Amino acid sequence: MRSRPLGRLDLDHSRLAEEAEIIARLPAAAQYSEYTLGAWRSYVLWNGTGDPVDDRFRDHGRRPMSTPYAQDLPYVQWIIERVFDPERVLWVRAFLVQDGVIVPHRDFIEFERTFVRVHIPIRTDETCLHIEDGTVFHMRAGEVWFLDAEAVHGAASLSTFSRVSLCVDLDCRPGDVSTAIRTDLLAAATPLVCRDRKPCGPAFREAVAALGGMITHRNFRDILSLLARVPYHWEARAADVFDWLIAACNQSGDQALVAKARDYRRYCLEQRTFEETFDL
Ligand code: YCP
Ligand code: CO
């Protein structure tokens, strides 16, 4: 796994809880529903325009402006300004996930360059997990994580717990994180990798194939939602979700469904154009 904790912040958890709750009550942006199933929302705190409705990530090449949402979050603002070089920050967003899942994907493939993405969970519990390739892990509140967004990755809250995480995108190359982040302010942190997943045997594979007897255009999202949660419980890789989906569509005999599932894998993992969306 290339994602790694850069360190841990010593934070005031009651102030964090207060601000996580303020975030959860903000009006959410409608962006990225093609990657998310269940409750997933993003709230723009800093971007290129200061407008919180300007919510599709892109390079803006300017000094970032905070949106009105950030003004109600003094502690979050203090954390961001203390940890990051504000001149290198492009976007700051808060992501909320509750009983929801982000389908495995690769970020930045629609751009000519890449960025450095950092996550700081501010409200989480053990039901909230990330996956990168074949590794499932948990980020603790206050940890500062370099997230390799170019790897195949996803995330989930597998319960009704609503997790809030700050996502900071930096104008910087992965090898240069120390120039944009005050790593000297962070205490050491070790990754918490989940090792209690079940091995996939023949019964597992039969169960996946049997979904072909059930999948239709109308429940495609439901089946995807189920499959996208499977690698958190079974020893699989994030990209296997698409193989299972395509296999189920093949079993169904509906060629239009097979084409949709293949195109969805292309969109999430391989290639997409800037501002392209996907009709799930
Ligand atoms: C982004 N990628 O890069 C989004 C966040 C999942 C897909 C949500 O901004
Ligand atoms: Co991502």
C-alpha cells in the first residue's frame, strides 16, 4: 500500500466533534453521485473561487479562497493553516459518509498532472474503512494521511455512523510532501490494517455468479452497492468489484448490461475525460 500516515495531530476532540456536527448540517454538494452509494456528501471549504457550489475538483492554479462554510469552522481552519503551506493548498473539502460506500476508482486520470491528496479524519469509528488495491485499513481521527489517489481505492462507512474527513489537495508532487506539510508538527503514527477478512472460496464465487440471475437495469445500483462493500469483509482487491459486476451481467445474458458494466470500469479505473460523468 502506498498510502501512509504522515503522522498524528494532538487535537481537541470536543472542538472537533462540535465542528464535525456543523459540517454534517451544511447543504451538501450534489457532485460525484456516480461514484457513491448510500449517503456520501462533500462540502467545499477552500477552492479557486470561494463559491461552495463550485464543487468539481480541478486544477485552478490560483491562490485558494475559503468559502463561507469555512468561516463557521475556526478549529478546522486553524488545523489546515497550521499543518499545510496555504500557498500550496488547491482544495479543502469535508467528506461525509454514512451507511455508504465510494466505489473503487482512480483519481486524477482526467488531468494531465497529478496532485497530492491528504486526508484527516475528524469523526470516525471502526466501521469506517478505506481500501487500496488488496489492503483494507482504518484511519484514526487526527491522523494525517497521504492518500495515493492514483491507486485503485475506495472507502465506506459500513454502519449508520457518519464519518467526517477533511480532504486537502496540494499543488505538489508526491516526493515533495515535506515542502507543503509541516510534518515536524506531527507525532508518529502506524497504519491500522484490517486482517480479519475471510478467504474467498468456491461458495463465494458461486454466490457472485448467482447475482446474474437477479441483476437488471433497474437494480444495477443495488447490486453494485452490495459488491462494492464485499472487499471490506472478504479477501479481495478493490478492482475485483468490477470483475464481479461484469461476470454477473454476463450471466444475465443482457448484452446492454454487460456494456454498461464494462464502460463503468473504464470510467472509474482506466480513462475518462474532464467533467465527464456516468449515468449509473
Ligand atoms: C474527487 N473522486 O477526486 C472525487 C471524490 C470520489 C471520486 C469522490 O474529488
Ligand atoms: Co478518490
